[in-house]
Amino acid sequence: MNNLLTHYPVNWIDGMKLSSSHFIAVQDFVTDSVRDAIALQTTDLNAKQGYDRDER
């Protein structure tokens, strides 16, 4: 998790006028969150280039 969270969730409220930037902001936040979740599970073993999880 070297990167800091740069995109924050959108605060959706009733009656708010929606624009494409709101949906892009949500997508950016989800992308950041997934990247961070994957980074938490990365170990030295599966971080090596060429490692295939299905190899046995």
C-alpha cells in the first residue's frame, strides 16, 4: 500500500443533480479500494514476476 487513497467516496443525497463526474468519482474510489485490498494480500511468494497461482 505505497499509494495513498486519492479518491474518496461520493456522498449521495436525495435531490442531488447527477453528472458523469459523480460516476467517474465512484469508479475511481472503487479502483483505489480494490488495489489496496489486493496489496494487503500480496506476499513475497506471489509478488515475484512469473509466478502462476495454478502451478503445482
